[in-house]
Amino acid sequence: MAVTRTLATGPDQFFQQIEQIIKSHSLRGSESLCKLLQYLAKQSLVHPEASLKEYQIAVEVYGRHSDFDPQADSTIRVQVGRLRMKLAEYYASEGANDPIVVKIPKGSYHLVFEARQSQPEPLSTPLREAPAPRVVVPTVPAIWRILVITLLACLIVSLVVAGSLLWNRKQTAAAVTAHPATGPLAEFWRPFTSGTDEPWVIFSNAAFVGRPETGMRYYNSRQDSKTSVYDHYTGVGEVLAVHSLDEVFASLGRKIRVKRGSLFSLDDANNTNLIFVGSPSENLSLLDIPGTQEFVFQRVTSGARKGDLSIVSRHPKPGEASSYLASPSTAPLTEDYAVVGLVPSVSPERLVMILAGTTTFGTQGAVEFACRPDSVEKLMQEMPGSATEMKPFEALVRVKIARGVPLETELVTVRPR
């Protein structure tokens, strides 16, 4: 059964729970996942006995054509996997006290609604004194026996969980090998998954001077001593961005290697493909390699926004702005702009993907844009010939933000290289 009822609940309460999850920070901005969750909920509650297949979801939710092949296109599996992780994230934070828990069991696309198990309340009255035992057992050995049993139980559980994870990873890798992934995400990332080398993801960790207790600012080589530099800070957006990339590459049967920008060397650029997360203002290693040419990051030199980071369009088309800025620092951050670009590397055989906003949340939005099938499909439609092979390009993306969370990304314009 798709619905587990262990308390007085019904479809209305289940649908209310779905709406609450959709409005949460965990799913806010993920329009495709919200649409998928609503569809799965409706199918699970209205047609609980009907079989729900990948093909049906692809056609009815994502508008795929009738020739959609689930064996060759992993889009639905990727999206359901992302939704499963978002649900877990929600119930680990905002939904920790919700009375209804929504799950997607492995191997199924029907939702399961479970009542949260209530915790036993502590006793408010003292226990009655137990009669004296006939045999006295030493206290210390009894405690040690309990500890040993507990440790053995934990070890057994750990081994079972580890074995299950390894088995699932092996089965997933085997399935990917048997059916190479296709679809928008697979085509978009093929330059980084088609070879034998795992790409490096280089995330920004800007150089600061000062201390958190007294105030920090960006390192200035013209006035600051290098001995006082701290380069072990990175933004929230970069952290979540690397997690999103890891999820996508895992769904494509590949791995990524992660390195912070201050440890980057030109040997990395010569030996493998690179994915840069963060703008050149913080990911300083981007300054050592060929970067974007159409959309470049520059500081504003005059006016009310002097010192702010902007994205300058070198060749704006009619109706397009010549530069793009995030919301002013004096107001809540509700908008940012980011670059998504595939550019040649220093080595002719290698490529570089640049995913960078003017703020950490813009960077997160750029990566989420590059990790969603619907976003990259629209981008590839704007580039002639990209359906057969990804060619270098530069795209400008607008990111809507609320309370420090990227809610929505929108393709502004794209330029072939």
C-alpha cells in the first residue's frame, strides 16, 4: 500500500503535508521537484493501486515525447533521487516535529505517508522499590556486560549499513555501465564524464586578513603582509554547490575530486578537466587560466555601487544591459547574477566549466541551474548543434533569492564561443 495510516489522518492531511514541504526552504526554488512531488502525491493518494512507471512520469510531468526510453534516459531516476534527498533534508530540519512523514521507498515511485512515532514520556513518579534479589550480582561486571553488548550491537549495525551502501553503489555503477545515461544532464556534462579521468572541482576560498572577533576584509597584496592571511574560509553557497555536483555526477556513474582554490596548480589544468565554483574575486585561481570573454567579473569603480562586484557584458545585444549587479548591500539580497560557462583550458585537450555568481548565493544558483535537466535543456536549445556535442559557450543567469536561499534561476542570454 502507498499509504500507511497509524493515526487518525486522511487525504486532506496528507495533501496539507505535501504543501507544507513544497513551501519549505528545502524545496523552495526547485520548481521541477515541487511539480514532481505534487504529481507523486496525487497518484499515490488518488490511485494507490495503480502502477507508477518512469515513462508515465516523464511524459506527464516533464513533457517528454512518446519515444522516451527509461532504460536509456536516467532523468526520472535522477530527479526522484534528488527529491528523496530533499525529503530527508526537510525532515532533518524544518519538519523534525511534523506528525506525518513522507517517504519514497527505494525501487518505487509511490509516496508513503507514515505517522511519526511518538517518544515515550519520562516517568513523573518514582519507581517502587524492588524486592531484594536472592542473588547479588556485582555492579561493575553488569555495567561492562551492557557496554560490551551495546558496542557489539552498534558494530553489527554499522557493518550492515556499510555493506548495504557498498552493495547499492555497486549495483548503481553496474546499472549505469549497462545503460549509459542519456538525457539533458548527461549530454550537458558529457565533456566531463566521457573520459577516464575524474574532473577536479575547484571551489573558492578567498584570502582574508583580520580576525572574526575584530573584523575581516579581503587581502590586499599592496598593503597587507602575507603572514597574516587566512585562506580557509568559503561561502555557504559553494559548500552546497559542491554537494549538488557530487549528486549529479553520482547519478551519471562518475565521481568528482574536490580541491580548494588556494591549492590549485597549473598542472591540474594540464592534466584534467576542471569545474570552478566561485567568481575570480574569491576563487583567485581563475586568474591563472583563460576565463570568460563575453561575461567578465569587474568591480564598480565609481558611483553609489563603487567597490561592488558586477558582471560586465562585453558585447550586449539590443535590449540587454551592459552590466549586472546583485541587490545593494544596504538592502536584503533578493537578486544576483551568475555566469555558467564552458571554456577552453590552457591545454587544447582540456575544458573548464565556470559556475560563478557575484555572491555566494549566486554561485549556488549557477550550480543548481547546471544540475537541473529542465535548465540545461533550455540552455542547449539556445545553442545550435549542442544536441550532438557540447561546444564552448558563456551564459548569463539571473538568480532570485529569499532569506539566503536561491529560489529560482532564469537564463538571461547565452553566447557561443
